[in-house]
Amino acid sequence: LAATALLHSAIIVEKRGQLKSWTVLLAILAFSLSLLGTFIVRSGLLTSVHSFASDPARGVFILGILLVAVGIPLLLYAWRGPQLMSATDFDLKSREGALIANNMLLVIATAIVLLGTFYPLGLEMITGARITVGPPYFDATFNPVMGILLVIMVIGPVMAWRRGTTARTKKTLLAASVSAIIAGIIGIALVQNIAMGAIGVIMLIAWLATGIAADIWTQLKPMQRGELAVRWHRLPTEVIGMWIAHFGIVVFLLGATGEGLFKSEKVIRAKPGEVVTIAGRDVRLVRVFERQGPNFQAMTAELEYKDAASGKIIARLMPEKRVYTAERQTTTEAAIRPRLGGDDYAVLGDGDDRIGYSLRLYYKPLVSWVWGGCALMAAGGLVAMIGRRRRSAIIKPVFDTVARDSA
């Protein structure tokens, strides 16, 4: 989140030569937070599924790196930062204003995540009480902030620099607004008992997707084919990268919304031969058998998935429960069938042929789109970086200013 704020702040530095001091501070904070995340999981302060090891000695070493890598830049910033100050000559109703709002919202979102991460640790250290901060906290705090950010993502790119609007501002915002209203009405009509929050997300997705499409249409004017190639050639590469990255957020939100609204889950205890139905699939537990791995022993279930309507076999999943004898560690290996329309998951628990085996079956629609959206965001950054009109490094003007002021 902090690095995303840095990227957007750097646009103002490059285009307008302003917000230099703030951009440098964001660069320091973004790198600092990456080290902080490493510290809290490697030191054992938090137990993470990605921590791999918990070693207090390693944590102290990382803390030392953190103090040096963060302390020295912050001292330099406190000393030389005032020299980067510049007078502002833009109206808040401008692209600079939208980018500043983007920065503020991303910094607030970062603070929300920091608070949710460290509040339980601080409370336990002070009072000894243990609490868990989970989805309700982020639903109530993080999601509204990001919702406002999505609204600004359409407004900012169609605003003019310094002050005012562009010729395409009204057309883009009108198209996005109409699309959001239509999407909300369709969502209410098609999905029974849908929550207002879900309706809001659907409207935001339509708002962002239509805003991007309208911006592309108004800039390229594809109906005027004779000049389309010329306009495409003149288009800055960073604008194309922005479109790709912002559309990646649309794809990401579609995946998250599909998984959140339409996922199915069943927890059952089944014996070999029994069938359970989930999300239009008949799942039969064929057998459970043991197999010897290179360094583990596994209990494996064979699950046969059939389409409930046609009876056609669509998949065979093999979830496992493994025991690593050397480490005396037990792991659960989920079986996953990834598809663009949705992923099937199967997890094997304890049991035997007499009482049956515990099974967790999931169907998560569009969940693969989450990863596809992230890939598009990264691709947008790469297009902007290595495109045909590659510019000088964004931070270079900042250090040129520092050198000039020092001289």
C-alpha cells in the first residue's frame, strides 16, 4: 500500500516537480515497512504460515538491520528534507488533487493494517490479554477507504493538471455513473437477499470498468479509423500501463466478489461409496488408501466429481494427510482443481472406514481471477517501465534538486 502511494506520488514529481519531500518520505516508509514485515514474522512476534522459522536471535539481527536501514534515512530526511519543499500552484480540483487524495487514502489504509497487526501484540504486552483481529475489523475500516479510492481512480486520470477538467471528464464520469446504477439494479434483481455492501462492490466494479473503457474510447476515438494509429502512437506508454494496471484491479475485484458472494462449503463425514452434492457437483468418496512418499507416509482419499445434471465425470481429486516421520510433523495437502469459472477444493481430515472420514469440500467461483488481476497490475507496471517512450528515473529530479540546492 505504501509503495503504491509512492508510485502515484512520483507521478507528480515527474510531471509537475512538486511533492518531492513527501515522495522521499514515502520511499523511506515503504522500504521500512517491508523490513518490518520480515521482522515480525521471523522473530516470532507473529506466527505466519509464511514465516518458515521462528528464531528470536534472527529477529534481533533483523531488528538491527531495520534500525540502521531506517534510522539513517530518517535522520538524513530530517536534516535535508526541508530543502525539498516547493510551492504549490495547483487547485485541489485537478489531477494533482486526485493523486494527493489517492496518497492520503493509501496511507490511511496502511495505518489501518498496521493498527490491526500490532494492537493485539501491544495489548498482550501491556495487559496480558489475547485478542484476534479478523475480518470484521477490516470490513468496517479498510474496505470503506478502498471503496473511496476506487471512485477516485476514475476521476483522477480524466482531470487536467493544475486546475479544471478535460474535454473527456464529463463523458467518462457520466458513462461510469450510469453503468454503476445499472449494475446495482441488476445485482438486486438477480441475487436474492444480497447485502448492501455487496451491491456497493458491484457498483464500484462497474464504475471502474466503465470509467477505464470510456477513457480509452475518448482518447483513441476508434470510430475515426484514419487517425487511430496516429493517436495510438502518440499515447504515452505510462497511460497504457495505467489502463492495464487499473483494469487488473477490476479483474481482482471480480474474483474477490465472486468468491465472497457465491462460494459453497460443506463439512461432512463420509464412508467410501457415499455421495455428497455441492455447487452442482456430485462428489463420491471412492476410497481411502495409504501410500509411502520419499520422506512421509500419506493417507490419500480419491474423490470422483460428476456434473449433477449430466452425470459426466469432470474431475478426480486426491487430497492427502501426510505424516513426516523425521520431523514428527503432520500436514494437510488440499487437492485443487483450478478453472477460470471457479476452483474446487477438497481437504481430508481424520477418520476410518468404520466411522467415515472427515472431508471439507469447497467451490470458490472466480477465485483464480484474483491472481489474474494481480498479474495484470504487474504487467501494467512493466509496460510503463519498458515501453517505447521510456523516461528517466522518476526519482532523478528529486536528487537533481537536492544537488542544485546544495550547490
